[in-house]
Amino acid sequence: MERVQTPEQQRRIVVISTGGTIASRWQGTGFAADASGRDVMSTAALPEGISVEVVDLFSVNSPRLTSAQQLTLLRTVHDVLADPDVAGVVVAHGTDTLEESAFLLDLYHHDPRPVVLTGAQRPMGTEDGDGPNNLYDALLTAASVRGLGVLVVFDGKVHAARGTVKTQTLALDAFADPSGPRLGNVGFGKVTVLRHAERPEPLGLPDVTPGALPRVDMVMHHVDADPLLLNAAVQAGAQGIVLIATGAGNATPEFVDAVAAAVERGVLVALTTRVAAGPVTEIYTHGGAVDLVAAGAVPTGTLRAGQARIAVLAALLDTEADSRNEVLRRLLEQPAGEPAGAVLAGLSA
């Protein structure tokens, strides 16, 4: 861990650098993450009253992230927060899989101090780069709020990890929960919290080795689709499968049979939808969600594929559970957000 400045009176924020566009530079044919965390932090101004320490965990484009690396990030966050003098954590992360890492961290987060993920849509060093502003806002948020769980701060907005996905490939306002409102805003040196989101009881840290991680695959339904790929995932050794259905969670009778066979073999199956917003709902039969749930698939509510997969993985890693199916159902519960009124939190307050 490399210390940038540490006056005792300042709030200590630890920045964990993992790569992504925010750490990317031109490689001759395209951009790729190669900058150190210290280089990334040198692009951003620090909010008043904050000191920063940098952990260079890894530097990769986030599509290359593995579950093993995400679990390393999880353990690193918990190790950092073991120090009571740390006020909060910021994770600089690639945007492509940020939603998955954020949700994984949130499932295990039991500390009132925030963990804030941010990144950039434009590479490091570009004149119109968004990384420096996003870092500033993330640092301010990490030093200001409490009891909100793991957060995504991007383009002046504060989002709960749960339900937040990347909604734009290139635009700076890249993240949102298509099924619900954001938690707050950042601006004028303050964080405005608009609501508090309820979260399930956090899990205990998994005790696994990287080589023992279960395989969890995703299969999408479409016109003319058959369960060939779902069955292939089972044959390949998948212990969990996310079925990305159409509409409110619908497929075909053939998929129902394949789900029932997979569940009979002990495979954990989650049912989500390829539609951007709204919950998976048991409305239709003849291969719809009514039949898929009856066959053993667990509906994911408003969680979409990437985060549903993380929930399945976490349930499979809970080795103390008598029923991983019940663990998955608990993780997928959709607690209603609770308006908290406008709360101003800021370093200048």
C-alpha cells in the first residue's frame, strides 16, 4: 500500500486500483489498462480534508476479470476495513464488469463505512476524460456517507450496487438501475442522499481456493432457441446456470424440461430476463415463468444477468448452508427502497 499523504487530522481513504479505462493508455492499436494506481490518482484533485493511500491490486481491462480476482478484491476490501482508522474505500474499476464486482462486494459488506466503485468512459490522459471527476466524487462520497452499503459513483450520481448496471456503452452517464431510482447526487462539494436502500443480511466471507470455484454459466433465450446450450453447460460441469429469458421470464416447454433435469442433478438455476427493466413475474405457462419456476428455477426479481450470476456464485460458495437454493432466494429478495429525505453530507459541512 503506497501512501500519498497522511496528516493525522485528515480522513483516510484507501483507493484500490484494478485497471479499466480509468487506467488505460494508447497501445498502438487501441487502449488497454497499464497505469499504476498512483498514476491514476495523480490525475485527480483531492477533496479537502482527505488523505489517500493506494493499493495496486491488478491492472486489467475488466472483461478479463475472473471470479478468483473478484474474490481477491473482496478479501482486500475486508483487510483494508480491518483498520479502524480507514474512513472508506474507493475501488477504481473497469466499467464493463463493474456492476458484477460491486454486487459481489455488497453481498458480503457488513461495515457502515462505504465502499465506492468508480471508473471512466474515456481513457486516462484525454482532454475530455471523465476519470478525474469521477475519482473526486467517489473520494468525497467515501469520506461523507455511512450505512449505505457498496455504492457506484459515476457522472455525479450515487447508485446502490444492487440493481445498478451499465446502461450506455460510450456516454459519460453510464450507470443506472433501470428498475429504480438512484440513491443520491454529488455536486458543489457535497453528497446529497435521496433515499436509503434496504439490503439482505450480509454473508460471511467465503473460504475457498481459486481452483475450487464453481462454474456458473449464462444462457439466453431467443426466437428458435432450444436448450442445447443449457444442456451443454450442465455437461461442462456448471454448478449454476442463469437463464436469460424473454419478457417477464418466459421461454419454451423444452427449456422447462431442461431446467427440471438440471435442478434434479443439483444445478442451481436462476431465471432473469433480457428486458432492461421490471421484475421477473410468474404470469405465463406453456414454457413461461410459471412453468420454469415450478421446474426449480429461482426468479431474480429485477436483478439482471451479470448480478444474478454473482448471486448464484455466492450461494454456491456458502458451504455452511443446508440449502443453497434457499440462500439464493434470500440473496435475490427485492427489498423496497425507503425514502430517507434529503440528507446533506459533505466535508465542508
